[in-house]
Amino acid sequence: MNSSPPVPIISVRGVNKTYAGGFQALKNIDLAINRGEIFALLGPNGAGKTTLIGTICGIVNATSGTIVADGHDS
């Protein structure tokens, strides 16, 4: 039996994204997804879902915070 806590495959801590003009798409986002988990990102239009996925993939630069995907800083 393995009693060690799971290590997240994706870890998002304190992520913020403010676009030019002052629009804040992400505000202090914290998220941990463990290996093997099934995860859905749901929300209304304009909630920041695409921006969050873009920051995790490295397509969009977060204004602040940390993102680690499979042990690599994003």
C-alpha cells in the first residue's frame, strides 16, 4: 500500500492574467490535477477557461503565479 500523497501532474498556484487595457481574465487561480484523475473545466462565456488552458500550455503568459506541468515549469 502506498501512503505517500499524490503528486499533481498539473499544479497551478496563484495564477493571474491581466490583458493590456486592464481586463483581468484570471484572478488568483489555484488548481491541482493528479495523475489518473478525470477533470472538466466548466464555466460561462468569458470566465477565463481558454486563458487558463493557454497559460498551462505556455501559449499565454500569466501575469503572475506558478504553473508546473509534469514537473516542468510552464
